[in-house]
Amino acid sequence: MADEPVPVGASNERVRATYDRVAGVYERLLGPVEAPSQRRAVALLAAEADLGLAGARVVEVGCGPGGRLADLRRRVGQDGTVVGLDAAPAMADRAQGRGGTAVLGDARRLPLAAGSVDAVCALDVLELFSASDLRRVLREVTRVLRPGGLLCVAAMTTADVPDSRFLRAYERLYRGVPGAGRVGCRPVDVGGALAETGFAVVRRERAVRAGVWPVACVVARPR
Ligand SMILES: C[S@@+](CC[C@H](N)C(=O)[O-])C[C@H]1O[C@@H](n2cnc3c(N)ncnc32)[C@H](O)[C@@H]1O
């Protein structure tokens, strides 16, 4: 594993444009592969939350086509609210009505009031941001969480999975294949960014997708 996370290969605007174009393919091809570990991350969140998530106000940033919104809706029940936010219009359109309200928005500038939500989910999205944008997103999460609120993450993280041949190969492809940077997604040091922005990790598990693709499922809260 490289000492430094691989720099993101394109501006966030270009990355979003990529996801806007590939929304349908992304949902069909990657949705089923990512679902079990994302569900596991949500289960860890529910296990940590007071009284599970019943009645909670939950936001999923970078919700993509909305694969987890129905799971979150089941967890929060009739008294809770679920909002999915994505920067790509085609993703937000797909997510609409899948268990919550989908809105177009930027995770770096959340259109939400301070202290207004109980939990934020970031599932397979933190890997898209540059190091400075990742910290902006995490500071925004801290701002919108109520005291005691929780962040739930599923991500390819270099610190949590330091020994993965899959992640090393992924990084080589990301650096070497022309245009790969426009997908944005590459392993990042989520643990380091969480520590730097004042989060304490309260639950952590490693999951493996399709037998080869390691991800960390993490629940954290601002200190
Ligand atoms: C790898 S996909 C993951 C989608 C979803 N979480 C899932 O697992 O199905 C990353 C998503 O982040 C969105 N995204 C990229 N930049 C964003 C930003 N600045 N704010 C919010 N969403 C963003 C993309 O449009 C894309 O839908």
C-alpha cells in the first residue's frame, strides 16, 4: 500500500458527471455487490444508536440510486425520516421514492440545519473526495448531527485494510489507466480523516465483497 492515499484523479464536478452518466449501469452492476456490506454497516449503526434507529432522522450522503434508502426506512419506521442526497441528478432521480426523499445536493455543503439529524450514512462515497474535500464533508457531518449523533461509513480504507493485494492492484489501475480518475473512487485513509476531524470510532468491522474486495464498516461520533 502506498504511504500517501492516491490523489483523486479529477475534480468533483467531473466525477459527479461520470456518475450522472452511468447511474443505470452502476445500479445494476455494483448495487448487488455492495449491498451486503452496506447493510452490515447500517446494522452496526442501528446497534450503536439508542433504541435502534426507530424514529430517527437519517441522511444518506452520496446515496446514488438509493439502494439503502428502503433499509433505512424500515429501520426508522413511521415516525422517522430518511433523506437521500446526491450531487448527480440521474442518481437523485433514481433514488426518489425508494424509502425516503431524495434531494440534489453537495455533501461538502449540506443543505441541512445544524444539529438537525440523528445519523448520517456515507456508503461507498468518501473515497471520491480529495483529502481536503473529505475533511470538509466530515466537518459538515459534524455540523448537521445532533449532540450524540452518529456517522455510518462503508469504505475502502488504507488504514483499516493495510495488507490487501486487491487494494494495491486497484490503486495501480487507478494511477495507470487513462480516465480512471474520473470515477473518483479509490482507497482513502478514512480512519485518519475521522481522527483529524474529531470523530471517535465506536464500532468497526471488516467486510469482503465478492471474496476479494475489502471494505471497512465504521460507526463514529463527534467527540
Ligand atoms: C460510488 S457511488 C455510491 C452510491 C451509493 N452510496 C451506493 O453505494 O449505491 C458515489 C455517489 O456519490 C455521488 N457524489 C459525488 N460527489 C458528490 C458530492 N459532492 N456530494 C454528494 N454526492 C456526491 C455520486 O453522484 C455517486 O452517486
